[in-house]
Amino acid sequence: MADFEIRELRPGDETSLLETFNLVFGADDPGFQVRTRAQWSWAFEQNPAGQRVFVALAPAAGPDRSQQVVAQYAALPTRIWSDGAEHRFAQIVDSFVHPDHRGGGRLFVRTARAFFEAYGGPQRDLVHFGWPVERALKIGRRALGYEVVRTQLFLVRGLAPGATSAPSGVECIDSPEQLGEHFGQQLQWLFERCVGEFGASTLRDAAWFRWRFHDRPGNTYRTLGVRDAEGILRGLCVLGRGAGQLTGAGLLVDWLVPPAELEVADLLLAGVTAELASQAATEAVVLFPEWSPWFAHFQERGFLAHPSAYCAVARAFHPRFDSTWLRDQWWYQLSDTDLC
């Protein structure tokens, strides 16, 4: 095998990285859209939780002695709230090996192991997780310590076509500024009322919310909220549109409603179905952990559990956060995945 240089991403690697990324993911995919520098920057440079990228570079060739990025193992770190303290998890995304350098997954494994060595540990990232394609899943389980947390279920409800008005009391929030200067405080208060049900969850604060939804290039998300008579936010959700296996579906990307607020939940859900139907979505799709009370509540409101081709996997770097604990305690939704 060539003597690849495997290391953390450095400034100046981005052009070669994107060239190889677009080559790999564009092959045999007529619907592929080229990853732009702005999209990459949003994901890996602007993430408020930091950056996690390891690359393998082929030996220098040609008169300019430039090296080419031929493999990547990368993740989107996220600040996690668990047991009253902030920690880090990281979602593995966009891993690849150039077609000219594949050989039984060896370079993929070498790059991944260097990544784990750099970022995983009890005082660093507690868990690395993802929804890998089949090939990466097989290699990961065989050589990288991936454990299956669950075979992913979606909750799906058909939508009647045609425009429908959202019920009174549900408002579209086009930007955090619409909720005023105290948006961050209201979001924190709402999250704190929900987080008691979660063993671990992405810390849904203003910095994360703005980065995940409003700062994303090509943002197509819609945010709906319910406020009380004093203008206090009682429930919040984010909508998006599906791609790939979810093409044509309207996605309930994020749902933040205290479990005791069933009236708020049903009002907000009515707004969700009305908004998605008005966008000509054929069905509404949401993801909740099976232990969540919302998993049962949404089925009582007409959603059906459907299997998917996705497996949630994880590699834990702390003995507490093994696959069994994550299955029973970790709150994640579509917003915590790279599926939307």
C-alpha cells in the first residue's frame, strides 16, 4: 500500500477534499448535487461545537508536489446535555475513499482509527454515532467497534392534498428575531422543561438552533411555534422536505414540547399537518426514540410505525454509554441526523 499521510485536516486541504468528495458521491447518482465550499464551511467550520475531520493524502506527484486527499473520516460534533452537565457526542458523516485507493477497506479503517485516537475518550467525545450505508456498516462492525443501537423506525402519516389553514394559535417563525431578544432564554426554558425525560440529548440552545436551521446554505426549513397569552413559547417544531428514500415526504425535523403539554402538542401537530399539506407533501414523517411518550402519542394521532433501511450505530468511549444505554436513554430526532 502507498505510504499515505493520515492526519487532521489542515487549512488548504479543502479544495482537494471537495474534489474527491464530489467524485465519490457523484458516481452512479444522477440526482447528486455538488457539495459547495459554502455548504462544507457551514458543516465543518461554522459548527458551534467544533470540527472533527481526518484525511488521508496520497503521496505527492507532479511538478507542483501537491498531495491529493483520497480518504476522509469526519464527524459533526454536538454538545450533549446529560446528568446536568455538558458533554460531546459526534455524528460520523461523509466518510469516503477515492476509487483508485480502495482495497478491502484498509485505508478507510486506518483513517477511522486515527480519527478515534484523536477525538474519542472519556474526556473528549463520549460517543461517535451515525447512520452508515451498508458497506460502511459492515466494515465498521467488523473492524471499528460499531454497535447497532437500533434498526430505525419512522412514524408516518398520510396527508390529504390541498392547502389547509393552520389553526389559530400556531405561528410560523421565520427567524429567531421574530420571537424578540429573549429567544435564547425562551428556548432554554423550553428545553429545560423537556430534558428531564432524556438521558442524553443535543443541547438545543440558540447557538445550535441558528446554526442547524437558519445559517445553513439553501435553508428550506420552516419553524412553527405556540405561545401563551404572555407571549411565552410553549412548544416549537421545525419542518423540512425529504430526499433520497424520503423524497416527497414532509419531515417533522425537530419537536420540542414538554410531555405534560398535550394541548400544546395537539395544536402544534395540527399546524404541522396543515403546513406540510399546503406544501404538497404526500405524507408526514417523524423520528422519535421508542421509549419517548411522543412515540405512542403520535400513533394515537394517526401515525404508523414503518421500518426503514437505516441502522443507528455507535461507538462508545465511556463504559456507561454503551449501545443498550443509548437505545433506552438517548433522545435524538431527524435534526440529529444527516438525513435532512
